Amino acid sequence: MMIRARIDAENPQANLKSYPKTYRSFSWSDIRQELSCFQSGKVNIVHEAIDRWALIPEFRATKALVIETAGRSHELSFSELRRLSCQWANLFASSGLRKGDRLFIFLPPCPELYLAMLACARLGALFCPLYPTLSFGEFEDRFKNAQPQALLTSADLAERAPVDALSEVELLFLTNGPYPKLARKEILVSDALAGVDEEREPEWVDPDYPLYLLYTSGSTGPPKGIVHAHGDMVGHLATARYALDLKKNDRIWTDGSPAWVTGAVYSAFAPWLCGAASIVQAEPFAASTWYRTLERHQVDVWYTTPRTIRKLMEAGDDLPGRYDLSRLRHIATVGEALDPELFYWAKSNLKRSLHDTWWMTETGMICIANFASMDIKPGSMGKPMPGVEATVIDENGVPLPELTMGELALKPGWPAMMKQIWRDDRRYQDYFRLNGWFATGDMVLRDEEGYYYHQGRIDDLIKAGDIFIGPYEIEQVLRRHPAAMEAAVISRDKGGQALLKGFVVVNPGYSASNRLNHELRAFVSANLSPDVRLQEIEFLEALPKTRSGKLLRRVLRARELGLPVGDPLKMKD
């Protein structure tokens, strides 16, 4: 659905002051010139993100990482991150972890997780953060694919890992005891760090040298191991500055785990490249905790998800007013399409506009965004990041005109694009099958001003009369009905005919009934098109979603076919 409303730009004096002018004149080489490593030839992201700040006398004591857990804050300056990451890198190296090796990190957000990421970058090893809620099978699949040399975890979490997988690991690093006695060599980090050298020069690498490995869902196959490189830092710096409006000495809170690419990039390297502090809240979600974090840590920029905003909305309109959010300058969202309802709620209750963004694990950085200095069209993903060329293509890779639905495609060449899919070159090459475009698999519309609107994944398209329509548009109409809190729509085949089925979570005060079922179906036809007919609506207590809140329509389709679906909350984006 395209909403013609326009909200005035929230901050005309943002880092990106004029989108048209910046987009026309932008050059990735200008961003590279800001990073000393591209001048010296000594490339390593940890040098640019941490070391260069730590070596500036007036900046070395500046806070870089603040992690709150159990009501306590752990604060680390740029100097401390440099010293500790050197220690960790020396420990890893002396234990046998080498350049090019792979370290899996099986921990919730904590200081050790971030120190291990930096140590691996310094050492030239690949790090791969894993959700601590991974199932036995998910853990085993990733181990078999990546065959890591080392694992960092806690004693409790180690017990949840497959014994066969751990028996193949050369090094098991533990944040606490006792030793589980599951791996060949087990090391308690707190004891082993005592007396370890606090200096280590970064391993200098090529910009395309692998930095990290993240697994993302494979809707047509097993999970994909996406590999990103040190040179991604150019895209991290530019997008943090322009898409998130991040400035030196700001405090940004990206409320996503580093096991999700949003957390890996925008709660770590991107803020530090800008000279900003990253705030990490390690407590489970509670509306009061989220508001308190924004207030207590004086957050300037908040990068969150529509799912989180919806939870805050459901917690009530009176809560935000109890907290001082005056420091909060910019809010951005990612993970799923941003409903206009959430946009207007935040505008009214948080006194800030939500700036939706779009990107993928495969793109490595924000590629489309609503920028702070740009007018917002509620429901729109925004416009391409300067330096990113986007278009809408048909099934043959031919660009389509405005207001025509097609697949979102990007021209390869932005600096954070994935370098490979681990041990699966065929799936990697498949992204470029349409005339060399990077085919994202997302269906979009582009309006006459260049704003993009997400319409669902390519395999979610629905035929309505003589046109194709994305499920998101139908879901938007369903959610406009006062009885519908959430909605999902799929197309299912019956005797060679495509039939539409809706799934609805009702709002408090309404009850699922045959009458409501008929009313909702009639509401869609009346408000969208007579050709759009929902043959059936099923009422659910909750819709299947990933951890980041992305709707999993494929789970609904699998249920319709009687296929096993697993636990949706354990599925990654």
C-alpha cells in the first residue's frame, strides 16, 4: 500500500543535509580517504575502529562500549578495548588459533562477546556469533558447515552443544567454570588472561580478507553462511553517518544481538568507526527497561525494530511520558516493513519520527533508508543510500517503470557486499543471475519521487485478477480493521487454482467468530479490490516470526501443507 501522506524532514541539519546533492556527488573513494589504512596499505578494521581513537590522548578515555546486565553497567573506553582486545588476541594466538581460522561465539550479549569479535579481527581470524537459543539441530548444521577450530561459550551453554560437534573442536574457550570436559583443549579465559601481553599489532590484510561469518535463513535450502570482509568498514562508516545520522561522541543503542547482522555491524564496528559509543542492553525485553535505557544512558540514536515499537505501543501510551527522552535525536528501524500505525504512534508518544531502513545480511550495510533530512512517506522504505544504485526488475532482469511491482535489485559495487557464501558458490552466483544485478528476492514498488515500498518476498506474490499483488498490501488493509492486531496472507494452491488465506490475531476486546471472519473478508474486497478475495481466514494467538520480528509466511505455508516447521523463534532472518 502506498500512502500519499508526507511528513516533513525531522532534521534538515543532519549529517546528510541534501539527499539529491549528496547522491549526485557521492564517491566511495572519498570515504576511503578518511580511513588511514587505505592510504598506508595497512588494512584491519580493528585499527580504524579502535586503535586510532585509543592513540589520541584526548580521546583514549572516551567511552566506547557500555553493556548493561543485571542492573549493572560495564563501561569500556577506546583505550580499554584496545588493551583487552590485544590481550584476547594474544591468548587466542598462544592457544593455537591462527589467521584464517574460525571462532564460533555461543554467548548472550556480554563484554566477552565483543572482545572476542575484536580479538579475531585483530588476529585475522573469522568470528561467527550464534544465538544462545539455537536448537541442537541448528547448532550442529552450522558446525558441520563451517568446521570451526574454536568455540567461545559458557559452561552452561557448552552443555547444550552437540557432543559430536565439540569433540571436533580444537579449542574450547570458557567464560566461566567448571570445565565441561567435552573438547580436546579447554581454556578458562579469566584465568588464562593473567599476565598475557597487552600489546599486539593488528594482522594487516587485504580489504577483501574475511572478517566474520553469519548464518541466515535458507528458504530454498539449508542456512547460508554469509562471509563479510574488513573492507566493509567503508560502508559501515558511511551508513552510520548518513543513514543513522551518527556523530562523534554520540551514543547509539542498537537493540539487536551480534548474532543478527544488525547487531554485528551497528552495535560494534560502525559506531566505533564514527568515534561513537555503543550501548548494549543485555536484559530481556520489558517496556520499562527499554525506556529506562534510553533515559539512563542518554541515547542519541536508537536503531530498533518495528516489533519492539509494537511491544512498546501495546504497553500503553502513559509510559513514555514518565521518562526523559529529550536526548534522543534519531530513531531508525529495520527487520520488517514499518506499519504506518507504528510510525504515527511513535510520532505522537516518543515525539520522534521512525526512519525505516532496508538491508540484508548479504548486503552487509544499510542500502535503502529514510534519511533524517528527507521528508518521510509513511510505509516507505525510503531511498537508496548514496553510492548504492537500486532499481526494480522483472523476471528477466529488465528494469521496470515507476509504480510497477518487481524485484528489488542493486548494482554490485558497494563496499560491504558479501564476499561469498561459505562453501556454496552456486548459491552465491545465483544472486547475480539477472543481467548481473544483485537480485534481493524482495518485491517492491518505486514511486515517481524515487521512494521504495516493500511488498513482500518474491515467493509471496499473489495473483489477483490480471495483476500480481504483494501480501503486505492485503495485510495492511486487514490491519486497518479495528478487530485486527496483526495479519498475514498467503497464497495456496487448490486444484491448480491459487486461493488466498489470511491469518489474523485479534485485538483485545474482540473475539474470533464466523461473523468476524466474513466481516474481515468483505472489508478487504471493499477497501482494496473486488478481485482480491480471501477464501478463508484463520484466527491465531500469534503469528510466526523471527527473533527480529520478521513475519515468516513460509511457516504458514508449510503448516497448510502439513509439513514440519520447527520453532519459528529459533529461525534467523
